[in-house]
Amino acid sequence: MTERLNVDERKAALAGLEGWSELEGRDAIARTFVFRNFNEAFGFMTRAALVAEKNDHHPEWRNVYKTVEVVLTTHDAGGVTGRDIALAKAMNKIAQGI
């Protein structure tokens, strides 16, 4: 099992993750991505889903038209782990390429 990040580790990791923040009331991180249209949002989700599946680590997310809301936490560990940080970095990179 992956170990949960402590408060200092999580804050340091978030400092290097543009757009991500701690989710109030949960040991999770969140970001809202806004694209130009539904096609871009869906393309982002498709690419992110491939990365998530490859790493067997899946986001909680919601899509409405051009907006994708993402929450990352490692349920097995009860909070944010390195797996969440890695997926957040990958999602940021995917979004930049769209």
C-alpha cells in the first residue's frame, strides 16, 4: 500500500502543482480544468483516463460541457499519496497539450 503524505510533504508537493489545492473537509486535492469546448474537455478526460488506467489509480471527476472538476485521493491509504501527485502532474501536462 502507498503511504499517505504528511502535511509538510503534501504542502511541498502542492507548491509545485499549478492549479491544485487541498479540498476542504477531505484529505484530497482538487482542480477545475476549463477548456474551450466540450470536445477539448472530453479529449482531456480520455487521455487522463488512459494514464489513470495504466497506473491503476483513478480520479473522482465530473464533466459539464467544457469544465472538468477533478478530486484526487488514494482511498486505500485514506488520503493524498505520491500516486495522487503523479496523476495531478500528468493531468496538468495533458491539459497543457490541448
